[in-house]
Amino acid sequence: MRIRTSADYMDSLKQLSPVIYYQGAVIDDVTTHPGTAPHVRSAAMTYALAAMEEYQDLATAVSHLTGNTISRFTHIHQSTGDLVKKIKLLRVLGQKTGTCFQRCVGLDGLNAVYSVAYEIDQKNGTDYFERFKKWLIHVQDENVMVVGAMTDPKGDRSRGPEHQSDPDQYVHISEHRSDGIVIRGAKLHMTGAVNSHEILVMPTTAMSEASKKYAVVCALPVDAPGVTMIFGRQANDSRRDLRETIDVGNPSFGAVGGEAVIVFDDVFVPREHVFMDGEYDFTGSLVYRFAAHHRANYGACKTGLMDVLTGAVAYLSQAQGAAGGSHVKDKITEMIHLSETLYSSSVACSAEGCSTPSGAFMVDTMLANVCKHNVTRFHFEVARLAVDLAGGFIATLPSEHDLRSEAVGHLVRKYFQGVDAIPVDDRIRIGRLIEAMTGGTAMVESMHGAGSPQAQRIMILREGRLDEKISLAKSLVGIPGKTAGR
Amino acid sequence: MRIRTSADYMDSLKQLSPVIYYQGAVIDDVTTHPGTAPHVRSAAMTYALAAMEEYQDLATAVSHLTGNTISRFTHIHQSTGDLVKKIKLLRVLGQKTGTCFQRCVGLDGLNAVYSVAYEIDQKNGTDYFERFKKWLIHVQDENVMVVGAMTDPKGDRSRGPEHQSDPDQYVHISEHRSDGIVIRGAKLHMTGAVNSHEILVMPTTAMSEASKKYAVVCALPVDAPGVTMIFGRQANDSRRDLRETIDVGNPSFGAVGGEAVIVFDDVFVPREHVFMDGEYDFTGSLVYRFAAHHRANYGACKTGLMDVLTGAVAYLSQAQGAAGGSHVKDKITEMIHLSETLYSSSVACSAEGCSTPSGAFMVDTMLANVCKHNVTRFHFEVARLAVDLAGGFIATLPSEHDLRSEAVGHLVRKYFQGVDAIPVDDRIRIGRLIEAMTGGTAMVESMHGAGSPQAQRIMILREGRLDEKISLAKSLVGIPGKTAGR
Amino acid sequence: MRIRTSADYMDSLKQLSPVIYYQGAVIDDVTTHPGTAPHVRSAAMTYALAAMEEYQDLATAVSHLTGNTISRFTHIHQSTGDLVKKIKLLRVLGQKTGTCFQRCVGLDGLNAVYSVAYEIDQKNGTDYFERFKKWLIHVQDENVMVVGAMTDPKGDRSRGPEHQSDPDQYVHISEHRSDGIVIRGAKLHMTGAVNSHEILVMPTTAMSEASKKYAVVCALPVDAPGVTMIFGRQANDSRRDLRETIDVGNPSFGAVGGEAVIVFDDVFVPREHVFMDGEYDFTGSLVYRFAAHHRANYGACKTGLMDVLTGAVAYLSQAQGAAGGSHVKDKITEMIHLSETLYSSSVACSAEGCSTPSGAFMVDTMLANVCKHNVTRFHFEVARLAVDLAGGFIATLPSEHDLRSEAVGHLVRKYFQGVDAIPVDDRIRIGRLIEAMTGGTAMVESMHGAGSPQAQRIMILREGRLDEKISLAKSLVGIPGKTAGR
Amino acid sequence: MRIRTSADYMDSLKQLSPVIYYQGAVIDDVTTHPGTAPHVRSAAMTYALAAMEEYQDLATAVSHLTGNTISRFTHIHQSTGDLVKKIKLLRVLGQKTGTCFQRCVGLDGLNAVYSVAYEIDQKNGTDYFERFKKWLIHVQDENVMVVGAMTDPKGDRSRGPEHQSDPDQYVHISEHRSDGIVIRGAKLHMTGAVNSHEILVMPTTAMSEASKKYAVVCALPVDAPGVTMIFGRQANDSRRDLRETIDVGNPSFGAVGGEAVIVFDDVFVPREHVFMDGEYDFTGSLVYRFAAHHRANYGACKTGLMDVLTGAVAYLSQAQGAAGGSHVKDKITEMIHLSETLYSSSVACSAEGCSTPSGAFMVDTMLANVCKHNVTRFHFEVARLAVDLAGGFIATLPSEHDLRSEAVGHLVRKYFQGVDAIPVDDRIRIGRLIEAMTGGTAMVESMHGAGSPQAQRIMILREGRLDEKISLAKSLVGIPGKTAGR
């Protein structure tokens, strides 16, 4: 791994020159700009952990292609053991950052494209798989961060890609050249995009023959000509941008992954980095595998976040002298219960994974969908319970500026002191952490990252093997044969 | 009513000179300071509505003391009809502001103190009721805005007022003078404090004889010597403070009521404005009546907010071409169902209200507690559904500055366009409104305003008449007599 | 009222000779047959209450047609006060019987037909209203029990009445005669049918012109020639049929209303008892008004049942020495909270009722639908909590026969004794009551009586005034004009 | 395995002569008595499956003691693979029986006692482990069915074993003899007791020194002198007892496991079958291990039941022509989602299991508790959804006797026919199956089997490692050191 440490990662980002806009201005250096720095630090934790003895087993793996020790975030899963270790790694990272650390989206892209490229070649005699492996070895050896770019703007949702007023609402090949392709369009909600090295473009949904030009997979550097990024707003971003410390809540690592729009304005991609070019019949598979991996992950990283939130609330209850209340204990119990319920599905879909024809391991897709679907419920309930136990003060606390002001600082300290044994500053810091982890952007991300709830419900029904279940019921009451209805 | 219109109200605030800090600096004029102006405009709506023909019946009442037409926000409820009209007024105001309009806290304080002052006098032969009526007529005739000040800091929750390390953790009488009293301490989470005219101080909980000095009710102007306010932070307050328009979400009226800490640093209150002085045995009653009225209100104003949120989500679904989906309709149905369930309890506890000895009408306390308790659940669920239907873009939208920038504004417009018929600006504005109404401060306020969930549960069990219910069950199965257990 | 007392009611039933089958045999006398007697006793409570001084105000009313004092169960609501009194009456009856007392279905039919008959006449110049009033006076003066017969079998739900393979799947007019009509078909789930005096037939859904012959409303005696009833099974009906006392749970009043299929095999109805004959354009209205009234009721009678269940569980907790546990108190609090939430909507939709053109008062339909919809959720949750607190013994208790046997009775008594102060028999009786009130039929009835959940959701969305809500949201963010989407 | 097949099992039961009472009379042969026969058939399925090629891998194992192929229900888990296979076996058995098949309670007892006996010996130098292994080999070789007997009556729950008025409220050693012990007391809710071969007695809770005599583990035959069983009532048991076929719902296998009270009236147990005698300090461990294994199982067997229920509802929707409705599909999706969420925890706690000192593998105890806790919620919600989709007819269906009667059978058939393609009998049978699986006993068993909800919450909090979580939160906001509160 060329990029080994957190510092290596920072340096490597400085070598790149992506075009990034934020708040109407250009960001020159994502590692130092206050708007992006916390997100960079969070991603850097994925490098830092791999360098620590204690986490080697979780954070690194041995490449099945080169035999080299690589970051697990660039590994193609070779067993259910690999899948489970990844889950544990994600929970630890969630615990250590309290937020999104961004790199699993690239990992899931690598695994999805790897297995599908293999299957395209098997069917069509193409050479995508070899191209992809070459690029993958580069990713593994360099240990670059890849942003998996899937979600298109989609414009009018009641129409497919080919029926949009603006054809660019879905990323597509605008031109075939002898040495490569030209792509056009945009990807939204791109987690970690501004601090990644490369982009792995994938289609956003299953395509039909009519939308063949939208069936494209390819890789390109973040600073390829024609690529423009616009970094999105987050809840309370100005606290971060103004380099406040307490009121940011989680000042080191931010509230979410740091999402951006990536615009492709006729960007050239050389042939060797094109891994799908019109094979629309494989888009469904690709999207589904990516989604399943990604949904599996949410039950682990979010459990890590909930661990932090549970701890924060427990500590705040102590600070307020309320920790002994039976209803306080009961609500904390519920937070733990919901967290571990989520975690269960992450573990289960990994332990029940199976091999694809390429040898890459997939999670159990039913359980992975169930996992993410519960995130969209339980994370909100856990946040609600945290808000309940935190008390109203997280909505009315005077600002850090008041806390430090000569005029009223002593009043803030006097009247926000809880039990004697815990400093008022600690109480306020923990309050701000809870505020940051339960409000706005953080929760929206949990709802929609890795697919909105309805996307999971569709898959859960599709994979529910209803016919088999009907047979079980009929058999118990002695109804013979196959079901007659629809 | 001296203060009749929204403009009168603004003018009247300019006559006052309260000491207000925010972000480490002083606020000179709350009507123009960007941090407070939206909250002032929201409170002003309570004046504006009373001046509109259409809402006269809801927004005004006839004083039972003077026969004058007064604002309903200064009225002592004389019937269940009054209670129901108030509920309807609050829902309309919630619909028109999309946020807290602050004045019900004073109204509830007036009604609670009125009835309890009467009862103290009946028992003790004191003259609190006459004093209070005099002040009340002033409030009605002037139409001043009163902040009901109840919540003390409380320090270490495992100890009562008299066992705190710092005696000021609860507001108390620090000195009795011949012509009045001196009070000391602070009140937290004071909704509308910075743009009220007067403060009605009330105890925060039932006091015992040992905490007699904490049993104090009195009224004073917001700019009385020794009063200092510190205005609290809210989610995304800097968007508001920087006078952004779109990204604020609800730029006219703000996200919540605008809460402040009020510090009383040995403030003198003349005798004629003291309405309780040591009668600790009436504190329980006072707190409970205030709380019941206030809890009743939450089912109305929050329903108004949910009406807005439901409309916002429905419109956004249209903008995204998703309004026809069965799951979209189903979730909107659920939002309406939960809103109307809340509203039911507001109406029911009002329609089932009854008279106190003073003639002031009280809501049914069981149903009022049930009402608020459901707010702490259903508002969160409605917000969760709104976030679900809104989609991830409310967490990743580029800022207003980007939207307006020459460099990337056209890209934002291009890629956030939904259906052709709805302008991209509208989609973004509605998205930002949903962001503001579902994230952070707005939700915390719903949880804790008018009392945290556990406060309601205690009352629900206490009022549950368990012995009668046990008798019903025993009677059905033929068990004679009274219950033997505890 | 000719039938005044519970005894009068019993006698009156003996005068009738309906054709009733149950368990493959004929029931001769519903007042003494063990399968129907408890249900008769439950209905009789509606007569008994009217005869008790204490409940006169709730249980009786003054007829607006005759000025006579009548049973409220035969009254046309003349005010919101009437609607609220009805609600209170239903809760009391639920508390006193612990089950369905059946008579509100007829009451709701009377009120729905009254107002719609008036409107048909206004439009078409027919004389249904006069006919109906005549019959109504008879109902009031005699104080007969009327079964409101609405639900048709419906066969294949994906097709309308006129497209069924069997035209009898919906009740219809099979022949017009000079002096009346002949009807054919069946009604399912007919609560109280076997112990009613008369049947009020109504259409089950809104009809179109093509299904005009299904648009029929008429009244007939339960023993009219051609009418056959088949009494349905219930959970644990054999315990009742075998005249057990303890194991029945609620031996006096049964588990539900006692539902039957009513078959109309070409039954003649004289003209003066026909109140709709083909006016398909009024069927929607009729069904909707009936449903709204009926849905309003469920929040009251079921609250009465939940009061009993809460009391039962509280007493059982005492018997087991568990009443002091914080989780026990918390679950009982939740049971009360959910019960009172339900009750709120019953009260609210009544207090917010309004007059129809005929002068008959209607409940607020939105809130009535919300009310019933919550029954389909909260009654199950209350039952779940009851099962939680009751403990496993309600699923494994030896039978009453064992309790009384010489061989093992002493062992049952020894090992099911709880705290010393409460007899083991009492514990068992209360356990059996909880078993009966939480299992099977009782819960199914709560789900589907007055319409299945989806029926309410359709109405909640339809009445949600989404356009107004959209305007509220647009107005707040400054979007002008009317919505462009659909 | 001596007892290999279902028929062997039946024969073996006939060799025993346990004393069993039911409905006040003696049961002579549990294999033919209608009250017990379905439960016997359900347990027999555990034998039948082991004899089928297709299920060999799941249903059998290789004994680590003898190397023989044995039933998995007598196996000591040697790996996480074993734990996962057991989970899969339980789901299949749940699918094939639609009810409890009873044998896991003995299996969990074997595994718990095995590991604890080893640890007692390690500490105290006793020989319980050798004794137990000898008995275990007998259990494995004979393939006997063992009932794990844990739950004591407990009398007054507010007092411990040694403070009960009646010392027999907890099973205890009433006498030590030279060759063994004499035990006294009773065990409640004993699943499968009447059709087991042997009883494994275990303490019901952690004992202190003062309750040392209650710390007893031993094995004895079901027909040992002094053992009396009383078989409990179930919902609708008379339908079963009267050998009805359709109305029983699940006529082959019953509604639950068939629970009984086992009374020990001074029963002698020879020393070689005593595996704990006073080692109170190991009772906590024993109970906890048994409970954890048993809680893990519930997520699997109940998922099997929910698979059946989901299939039943899906088929019924087809029969009613309703399967195409979006709300129908959505509710079925929810049923699947909840089922698979449950299943996740069963798989996860198994895959994350670990070895005890004895080599026997334990499940992850946190996830096992989480698993069972979700059963107590989700099974009820799945049942509620099933009742919703089934429609009211499962509460009002005429009986099987009516269906078959000459007088009205044709009417029942005519009016309960749904779509043409599905016979009316099938619709009724499926309706009855849903009725049986959602009402009464079946649900109570889900709530309390393997421990009531509060038992799991206590363990979830205890294992929640709150201190570590607090450290995570403090670390993120820069608070040093250890927590100061309590």
C-alpha cells in the first residue's frame, strides 16, 4: 500500500486538483478547508486503523490477486469470514468517528463490478474482467479511495431515463471514440467524493434496451477534465465552517460523510477503464449487488454511531443526576436493544453470504435489505429516545460565544451546571454531540443512504418466496397442489 | 386593546430596553436583529389575526372582567366553548406560521394563576386574586405579551430545590422588603421571552415546606433592573442570522419560538405584582394547571405545523413526479392520520373541560396529558415520514450561494429540476422548508415543551383511577368487595 | 317504551320465531340456549341501564318526533351534546359488560337512513322520509332492537356486484311487486342479529347505475319468511356452550357481540318498509354516514373494554406480588394512555359534529375514521401489554374441571396461589378474563368491525384536504398560486 | 439411535406410564388421546426429519462423545456451525408443523447443564460432569426426548424462594439419602412434558446461600413415583378434543407445544442422576445459559411459523380476489420483513457464538436476548397484520358442523365462496389456520416462552457495556478519563 497512514492520505489528496465549489466559492485544499477537513479526517481514520496493530485483522486483508496485504476497503470478499470482519470493522469505525467514514461505498462498488464484469465476459466473450482486475490491483497497491458513483438526479420520477425532457438526468455515454468513451450527466449525494482519488461510475437502476446508452461503468480520476463537484450543505455547517469547537458537536469528524454533486460535462474515459458499455441486461444485477452490500454495511456503521449516542445519553444522564431513574434505564435499554437488532442483520447477512461465479462473496440479499430497512426506522427511534433523555437544553443552549463571553459566560456556567462531580463544559459538549447526532442531515442520511425505504420493501417482497410460503400453509391444512390464484 | 396590530406590537417592543445577549454580543432591537426578527414576526401573527375579520371569533374574546373585546391570548376561559375556540385558533396559527408563535405560554400562565390565586385567598384570606385581576385587566387592555416563566435549571435532578449545592438553581425569594420581594435564580427555555413585554414567574414543581422560599409567583417587565436574557442557539441559526432566504427554510417565521435563558440577579418586584409568596401547598396545583393547559395546546399548534409539513411533502412529491405512487399516498395518509389523532385529544380535553372554583375553565387533565404525550411520539413519526418522502436531497443540496453563483448556478438548476411544470426554485424552497421543520431544534421543542414525556406518564397513571378499573374487572368475574393488594 | 326492562326484552325475544342454526342444529330460544344467552344478556344491559336512575341522562333521550322518553339507542341525534352523551353511554356499557352490547349498529343505521331518506326525497320528490319516520316511531315506542345489516359476502373482491359469478353475493331486489319488493342475498358478520327484533337492510358500498338493483334499503322482522340465520363460531365457544363458569372468562356477557350470517332467500318486504329502491346515487352517502357513526362508537365501547382489561391486569399484578415493579407500572400507564387516546377521538368527532339537512347530527367524519383506525392498532397493543403482564399462566392453566377435581384440585390450588391475601380462585378467574379479552375473536372484531383498516385510510386521505395543505406550505416559502402537479 | 422414526417414538411413549390429568380425568395414552395426539405428532416430526435424506445435515450430528450419528436434539454444540445448523433446523420444523415441536427445551437444558457441570467440577472437584456425560450418552444413544424443567410457580413474586409462605413454590431437595435425593415442588408451563421420556430439573433463577436447597439439577423418568402432570387448557382445545378437522385450524400438529404442570411430591432421584446439589453459586450461570440458548431458538422456530402465516394470508388474499391490492402487498412485505428481522438475530447470535471451558458452544448472549425480545413484539405485529388481511370472517365463520349440515351447508358454501378458481373449503380451512395461529394461546406462548420481555431487558442492559459506550462519546468530544457519575 503506497498510501499507508493518515498522513500519507492527506498528502495524496494535496496532489490532486479537483474542481470543487462550496457556498459559491472554490475549495482549493480539502484537507485544510474547514468545510471539508472534518470529513477528510473521518476518511483518514480508515487508513489510521489499518496501521494499528490492534485492528490489523479487521482493517487489512490479503489480496487474492497479488497476495499483498491491502486495506480491507479495497478487498474482494473471498469468504463469509471476510464479510463478517468487514462488518466488525465498520462498527469500530462508527464508534471511533461517530459519523460516516465514506469508504464503504467504493468498496461495495469494487465488489459489485468485479462479479458482474466476470459474468458479462462469460456471456459475451468481452474482456471487462481483465481490465477491471488491472485497475483493481492499482487500487489495492496504491490504496486509493474510490467513490462509488451511482445515484442519478432522475428528474421526473414517473418517467424512465430515455423519456426525460433533459437526457442528462441520467449519466450516459455521449460519444464513442476509438480509444474510449465520453460521458455526460451528474451523480448526486456523492459521499466522500471531494476527498476521494477516483470515481467508479455505475448505472443507477436496471436499464432496458431503449436506455442502453445509460448502461455504463467506468473509472476516472476526480480531477479529470470536465468533472465539477458542488459540495452540499449540512445541518449547522456554519458552526463547522467557522471553526467553532463545542457547538459543532463532533468537531473532529463531522456530522455525515460530506456529500457532493459530481457533474460530468463530456468527460473522456479511456477504454481500459471502461467496465460496461451498453450491456443493459447486466445493470439490474450490478445495482442489486452494490445495493445489497451497501445495505448490509448500514447495520454496522450505524450501530457504531448508536453506541456513541447511547454512551452520550448515559453520560448526560449522570451529569444531570438522572441516571438512576427507572425510565432512564429503560430507555437506554431500548436504545441498546434497537442497536443490536440492527447489528444482528448485518452479521446474519454476512454469515449467510455465498459465492458468486467470480468467487467474490455476496451477502444474503434478503437479510441485507431487512438490515437497511430497519436502519430507516430504528435510527430515528434511537435518536428520539436520545432527544427524550437529553432534555430540552439541547434546543436552547446559548452558544459557545456566550459561554466564553465575559458578560454572560459565568451565568451560562452557573445555570447549566448539573451534578457537582461533572464539569459544566463536559455537560455542554455532550449535549452538543447529541444535538449533532440526532438532528437534520445525520438522520436524513440514515433514511436514504444505500436506498430509500421503498427500495428495500420492493426487494423484500421480491425475495420473499411467497409461493413456497403458500405451499407450507396449504400443506398444513391438507390443500393439495399448486396455488391457483395470482 | 392598546396594541392592536402587528405594527403596534413591533412599535411597543421598541419602547422596551431588555438586556439580551446572543452569540456573545448584545441585541439592541429584537424587531430588526436577524436572530430574533423572525420570531417577532411569528408572535406578531397573533396580533394580526385578531385584526382580521375572518378570524375575529377565534382570535378575540370578551373579557369577563371588563366586557371589553380582548385578544384571546389574554382571556380567562369561561366555558368549554372558549377552550375549543382557543384550540382552533392555535391550529390556524400553526398553519400560518409553520412554527411556534409563543403566546400560549403566557395565556396558560394567566389562567393557571387566576384560578389558584382565587383558591389561596379562599383558604388563607389573602388578596392575591384582587392583585392579579388588576394586573390581568392591564394585560387585557394593553394587550401585552406575557412570557410564562416556569422551568428552573434544576442542577442535580436527584435532589430537591433545598438540597442543591447552588441555591439559585431554582428561582426563589432572596429578600422580603416592605414594598415587595427580591427574586434570584434563572428560568430556562423561555419561549418568546425576548419579545415579550412582561414576565410571569411561576414555580417549576410542587414545593414542600422546606422549599417554601421557592414558592413564588409574580409579574415583572422584561426590562426590570437585574434581568438578563441569553438567547439560545437553534439548528441552522446562522442561515437565519446571515439573512439567507431559501436555505433558512421558513424565513419569515423561524424554526421554533426563540428560546432564551432569563437570569434574575436579585430583581425587585413590587407587592402588587406578587401573586404567591410562600404558599407551597398551592404550588402543585399551579404547576399542574399550567401544564395541563399547555399540554392541551400542543395537540393543536403542532397539528397546524404537521398540516404544513404534509402539504410540503405532497407538493414535493408532485415536483418529483412521485405523487402517484401507492406508497407515497399511504405515507401521506399516515401523516394525516397521526396529525388528526393528536388534534382529537386537544379538542376532546377542551370539550370535556370543567370549571374551577374561580370560574376559570380547565381542560380535562387526563386527556391533556395524553395529548402532549402523543406529540412526543407522533411529531417524530410524521417528521420521519416527511424525511422518507422528501428524499436524500434535503441532506445534500448545494447552498443558496451555489444556486445563485455564476460558476455553478446553472448546474444546480439543471440537475435539481424535477417535473417540467414546477420550477426548480420551488422544489428547492420546499425541500428547505421540510429540512427546517424536521431537523434538530424543531423536534426537540416538540419533545420537551410543556413537559418531557415522563412528566405526562406520571400524571396519566396518577389520574388513571386504577381502583375503579380493578372493580370493573372483579365485578365481571364475580369477585366481591374491595381489592386486597396495594 | 313498551320494552322497558331487561326482563321485558327477554320476554319479547321469546315472542319471535327466527330460524337460527348453530353447530348444525336449530336454536329454539336464544335467551336460554347457552350459545346465545350471554350475548342476549349483554344486549339486555342496554335496557337495564335505561331503567336505572343513575344512567337516565345518558341512556335515554327525548324523541324529537313524539316528545316521548325513548332509549338513546333509538334516538336521532339532535345536537353535538347528544353525540357526546352517546359516547359516554357506550363507554359505560363497555365497562359493565366487558364486551360488545350490539345495539349501536342499529342506532347508526337509523341515523344514517333518516338523513339520507330526507335527502332522496328532497331531490326526487319521493316519500321515503315519511315512511321511515313512521317506522322509526314504532321502533322508538316499542323500543325494539334493530340489527343494521350492511356487509355483503362480496365473493371475488376484484369485481363489483354486477360482475360476480353469483349475483347473490350482494343483497339485491330480485322482484318488484305491486305492494313491495323481494330481496335475495346474505349479510355477514351480523352483530346481535339473533337477538334483535328487526333487520334494517342497507347496501354495503357505493353502487353505480349498473348495480342499481343492489341499491336497496328496507326493514323487516327477523322472523320474516325466507330469512335464515347461521350463528358463527367464536374462540372457546364450547366453554360457553358447556356452561362452564370460570374458564369462559366473561361468563355473563360473552366475548363479542354474537355474530351471524343472515340469508335472504327471496324475502318479501312491504312497500311501507322500503326506504331506498334503486337510488344508487345515494348509496355512497348512506354507507359513509353509517360508517362514520359506527367508527366513532368504537373509540368509546372499546375504551370501556380496555378499562376492564387494565383493571384486570392491575389486579392480577397484585395477586402475583408484582404490582410494585416499575416496568409493571409503566405498562399499565401505557395501556391507559392508549385507551384515552382512543377515547379522545370519539369525544372529539362528537363535539365537532354538525347537522345534516334533515336535522340529524353527524359526527366529524375525519376524526371518526381516525378513531376507528386507532382501534385497529391500539386495542392490539393494549392486549399485547395485558398478555405481557398477565404472564404465561393464561396459556397453560389447567381447566376448571381439574381445579374442581378431587384428584388434582388441591395441586392446582397449591401451585397457582400468589400472594396470601388474594384467593387462588380470584387469580384464576381474572386470568381467564384476560385470556378471553385478548385472544382470538375479540381482537378480530376490533380490527374489522365498522370497517377494516384500509377502509379508514381511504377516507382519511380523501378528507385530508391536501390542496389546502399544499397551499399552506407554498405560502410559507413564497410560492405563488395554485399547485401545478396532480 | 434406538428411537429412529416417528413410529419408534410413538411406540416408545406407549412403554411409559406417566400420571397425567386433563379436564379432570386421566390420560392413558398420549399418542391416541385427542387432547395430546397432535402435540405428539409435532414432536414426532423431529424424529421424522432426521430419518429423511434431505434433512440429515440439519437434523443429525456426530456425537463428540461417542462418534455416533445422533439427533441434533441431543447434541452438545461443538462449533458456531453447529449453532447455525440448529437454527436452520428449527425454522424448517416450524414451517412443517406450524407450531411448537417441543424438543429444543431439552436440548438447551442438555447444553446448559453440560457446560456448568464441567465448571462446578473444575472449581469444587466434584464429579457431576462424568455423571452427566454418562446420562447424556444414554440420551443420545436412545434418542430420548427430554423435557427441560425450569419454571417454578414462584407464588408471591415480591419475595424470594426462602421467604414464600409455601416452601414448595420452588422445587427443592426435601431430603438427602445415602443413594440420592428427594425433591418436592412443581414446574409450570412444561412444554412437551406429557410426551417426553425424561425430565431434566433445573433451578428457575439465581439462588443465594439462603436458598441453597433450591439449587438442584437432576434427571428422572416422567413416570417416576410421585410425579403427577396436569395438562393445561389451550384456546379452542375442545375443537381438538372433539376431533374436528377444519375448525381446529392446524389439526395435525396443534396450536402450541402442549404445556403441563409437573408436580414432584417427594420424588426420589438416584445420585447418578443428580448434577447439582446445593452449588447455588452456579445457578445464575446455568439459568442464563439455558435462557440464552432458548431465546436464540425463538427467532428461528417462530420465523418458521410466520412463514406459514404469511403464506396462509397470501393464499387467502388470492381466494378473496384481493391479492393485487397495493396495501395487501405492503402488509405482506411487512410480515416478511419482521420475520426476517427476527431470523437475523437467531443467525447472528449463533454465528457469533463462542466456546465455554467445557468445549460446548454458547450463543452470543446479547444477540440471543435481543432475538427473543423481538419475538415478543414482532410476532404480535405479524399476527395483527394477518388478522387485518384475513378479514372479519375468521371471527364469524359458521362451524364445520354447519358447513356439513344438510340444512344450511349449501348456504355456507354459497356465501363464503371467493374467486371461482379456489374451492370454498380451501378458503375456510386457511381461515381457520389463521384463526388458530393468531389467537390466544399461540401468542401468549410467544410472549412468555423462554422468558418474559422484562427478563430480556434486564440482560440487555446488563450486557450493554455502558461504560465503554460512555468512553466512546467522551472521547469524541475530548473529555478525558473515566466517568465520574454512577
